[in-house]
Amino acid sequence: MPLHSSAAEHIRDLGEYVSASPSSFHAAQEGARRLAAAGFTGLDEAQSWDAAVGKYFVVRDGALIAWVTPAGAGPTTGFNILGTHTDSPSFKLKPKPTTGRLGWLQAGVEVYGGPLLNSWLDRELQLAGRLVMLDGTQHLTATGPLLRFPQLAIHLDRAVNEGLTLDKQQHMNPVFGLGDPGDEDLLALLAGRVSGNGKPVDPSRIGGYDVVIADTQAPAVFGARSEFFASGRLDNLSATHAGITALIAHADASDGGPAASGGTAPIAVLAAFDHEEIGSASRSGASGPVLEDVLVRISDGLGASVSQRRQAFSASFCVSADAGHAVHPNYAERHDPVNRPVLNGGPLLKINANQRYATDAAGAAFWARLCGEAEVPFQEFVSNNVMPCGSTIGPLTATRLGIRTVDVGVPLLSMHSARELCGVEDPHRLARVTERFFGAAAPV
């Protein structure tokens, strides 16, 4: 299947993907569903892989790794990897989650990552994630609109517009009903909303859960010329969706011939990690072993020795695609005075002198070449010197595997808000460059 022919088609499909992905587990499973529908074969990590040439994927918890091994690939064939992440800043359900007082039912939650707390106020929210039963079986669940963080009325806080202060423990306890907490069970409610299962789930058999809060408002295109797209979880499902659509398009277009720039076609890989928003230190995060585990098994299937695998890694390249900052018209002083990316100006090339982003001169040149070949404009992003710079999975992947890496992404406003904002054109452009990257010869 080719890429969407227009930015409007791509953004509509991105909205459908985000809506189907209220948690990292849903994002991985929805990606796997789309890949399977496109002819990719799902593999089980607990089984042997008799897979060399072909298109495959594997899901580990909330992470998704997918790849296309072309005909003619050998022990030293390099990997072209797009790295993204499936999680977003939010709130995670605590143990003993059913709480409340004064006639209100409330959910006990813990802050996950660095959300803009005020953006979550006065919204209809849902719980979503996975339930793990005592026998080890897992179920995805999503409640639909259920909760709300109600804000205190201005009549009871006349100074609120002079500075809102939210205590994460005292104020960030969403309501989900009326009654006595002793008479309700939030886990039973979650068990009743399990998706894709005809049999009821017994809440007393739930042994553990990874459940987060997600916004339920539908994504929307708006603006004077319909140039804006607002949605939850654009950081970083915008890049994960671009990678999925680009990998499917690459697989359909590839015949196992030479790479776009000549030479042997690389092995195209999408690595959508979990837990980026909390540091990536997990079995399914970029600091964990999941990508290396998969690359080693692909390499083993091609008969590579340890030395040949290192040759393959040396011939590989990683594009770390995560959201970045567009210039904010009301806070221009917070941005670099010269490099000021705008929405719909093209995807970002993210640069930091202290390697908070992994971009170097070689990576920048490769990205410029790819964008030129894909006929896509791009913009450079660098932080104001007095503003701390965030980071991505890029430096982690480069450090773990020694694979050259460049950091890029879709420019956003309202990053880490419950509802973020991007331009309609930029996600489609990122997908176009990514498809080009998957078939390109990496610089040596």
C-alpha cells in the first residue's frame, strides 16, 4: 500500500490511530493489527524464528518492533532504524485505586512523566491499559469517558488567574462517580470494559495492571485554512504512525533490489519503544535490550558471526523521530532567537551541543539528503541557551548499540498537554522522508 496521497488523508488516518491507542499497549497492538493486515507476520519471542527474508513484527509489552528483510540480505547487511515511542505523559492507576470522600468516588493515580497538569483539568477522560490475570493472560481495556479532574471555581480562589498551583497528591485525584468507595470497585469496572473478548473477566482474578488516564476528545482539524491538527498523544504517536505507514509502503514497493541510492538494500526497522517519558529504563524501553534482542536474532537468521554483526551495525543508521518545539508566538523569548521552527514548515532536525540529541554533522547531512530526495522541507531546532533541553531515545540507542543516529521530529505547540497541536502537513512529510530512509544507503 503506498503512502497516503495527501496530507489530509494522512492526518485523518493519524487521528484514527491515536483514537485507537489510548495507552502504549493499545498503540503497540493497533500497530501490530495494521502490520498484520498488510501481510507482516507476527513472531513470538519465546519461539524460534525461522525467518530470514520477509516482513515481520514482534510486540513486547507496550513496544513494537517491525522490519523488512529484503532478498539478497546477508550477514553484514545494515539496518535502517526509525526509533519512536508509544507512551505519553499522563497519570497511572495506583494500587487500591478506588478512593473518595464526601460522597465522591475518586481514582488514586500517580503522575506518569511530565504532563502539563492544568491541561488535564475539566476534561472527560478514560482509563486504558492492560489487565494481567493470575494465570498470566492479558487483556486490553478502555473505559471511554469516565473521569474528570474538576477545577476549583474562581469564586473559591479569586487569585487563581494570577498563578495556578496544583499539588500532585492533593489536587490531582479525578472523580468518576458518586457514592461510598467501599461499595464500588474500579477494577471491576475495568474488567467489564475489556476489548475483543466475548467472555466476562473476573475482577477477583486480576493479578496486576498497567492502566493510565487518556483524553477522550476526538482529534480535530481546524484553523483559517484547516492548517492545524489538535489531538492527544501526538508526542509521540505522530512519529510512530508515520513509521508504521512508511514501513508498510516500503514493504509493498520493495522488490529486494538495490537501495534507493545504490548498493545493497538495508533491512528496514521500526522500533517503537515504551517508557520514553520516564527515562526508557525498562525491558521495553530504549535503554533496555528489546531492539538489540531483535537485531541479533535477525542477524542470526542471516548466518552472521559476532564480527559480521558488528560490521552490520557499523553499516546501520538510526533516525530517532520524536516531537519537537515550534516557536510559540506568545513566548518568543523562550526560543532561540535565530532558529524558530513553525508549524507546517517541515519536520525538525534536532541539534544540541551537549548531545541531548544525537545529531552530528554526518547525521545532519544524511537527513538533508533524504529530505531533498523526498522533496520535503525541513527545519533546524536548537534550544535557547538558558532553557534546559529535553532528550530522546536517540542518544540511548547510539550509546547502547554504537549505531549512528540523528534526531528529528514533528514540531508541536502545547507539548505534554492533554491535547497537543501540530500542523496538518508535517506528519505526512515525516512519513514521506521515512519511506525514503527505509530504502536508502546509509553514509559510511
